[in-house]
Amino acid sequence: MNKKVGLLLAGLILSTFLLSFVSAYIGFGSGGFFYNVRYGSEQVISAVVDFSEPFLEVLLGSQYGGYSSYLIFEKFLLFILLISMVYVSVKQIDVFKDNKPVLWIIAIGVPLLAIRFIDFMWLDNIFMQYQVLGVVLTSILPFILFFFFIEAIDQGTIRKVGWIFFILVYYGLWSTTSQGMYGDIYMWTLVASVIFLVLDGTIHRYYMMEKLTAAGSKDVWDAIRRLKQEENDYMTKSQGIPDNIREQRLKDIRSQLKKLYKQVA
């Protein structure tokens, strides 16, 4: 089923390109090659829209009675999303997962009923949530990218300088914008950046520990714990050991700890 849908979409895209180039070739002398390629593509897109729009209007319904193309594309996207979610959910039920026809009937029928009878107020509310999601994701993306870039640097001083520059940039954006919503985004990014600057050492150590854990290796931290325990033993339970030997061993332990801390700092 998935292969058939993929082949159908690939065929449709290929046909679109071929028809656009044919249209361009036919009208090559009248307006230039690239102009005619664009015109051919527009004609193919118009033909596809004109062909599919009535079917979608009948299936997905109208907001004002009869059939209308108002919000038809948005409703079609929601329909596709719901099909995917319902399909994955119903597939987990033993009764349906081995019965493909029934599975697809439910996966298509439920979203059709949901989208066909949904009113404009609910649609507007759904679209607003996706708009907010898009704003949040695209706003936080620069901060996330900068965080992973700066945390890859081992030198704490360089990381702090990087956070300071980042804060200055967002302070400039916040202080010069005239749009309230944009200003709020810049302000909260600025606040988060200041927090990350102040807690840079703690955050970096935690970040490196998480990387070691994700890589399946805690060897460095295990070694640190063992050396710390040995250091504590030499300081509290080393009666009978000559002072010079004890001091030398403590010096060696602390030297090793310093090297290990540099690996995760």
C-alpha cells in the first residue's frame, strides 16, 4: 500500500515536470524558455487543483452549506494528519492489526467524519495552535543551535564570551523592536541566555556527563569517584602510613583528579 502511494506521488510529480517542459518547448519562441517553464508548471498545477478540488469539497465538506473550496487545503492536511494518527493507534489493537481492509476503513472513515463536520471556530482554534507551535519552534531553534555549538567548546572562558555576545545580540534586538510579540520572544531568550551564562560550569558538566552516559561510558566519572574515595581514605584512615608517603599519594591522586576533571569540564 505504501509503495503504491509512493509510486503514485512520484508519477504525479514526474508528470508535472514533463508536462511543464512540454509546454515550455511548445512556446519556446514566444516568451523565453524559463518563462514558458513557469507557465507550463502553473498550467499543470491549475489542472491538478481543478481536477482534485471538487472531490475534496465533497469528501471534506463546506463551512457554509453545499460545496466550497474555503480552507479545503488546510482541511486536507488535517485529514492526512488524522489518518496517520488513527492508523498508528488502531494498528496497536490486536483485533484490527491483522485485518488490513478494516484497518484502512477505520483509519480513513474516522478522520472523514471528524473533518467533514468540524465547524469554522474549531478549525480556527486548531490552526492557531499550529501557528503558535511554529512560532515557538522557529524562535527557540537559534538558541538550541547556539547552545550545542558553545557546549562543544572545552574552554570555559570562551563559552562565557560566546554567551555574552549572544546576550548582547538579543539585547539589541529586544531594545530596538517595535513589535510587542517579537519583543517578548527576544526578552525571554535574553533571560534564558543570562541564566545559562551564570550556570555555565554546572550546565557544561551536566551536559558532558549526559554525553558520556549516552555513549554508554561512565569510565571518567567512575575513575573520579574511585579517586575521591581513595583521597578521603588517605585523609581519614591512613594511620600508620608515613607522612611523606601519604602526602605524595594525595598529591598524585589530586593530579589525576585534575586531569580527569579537565576531560569533563
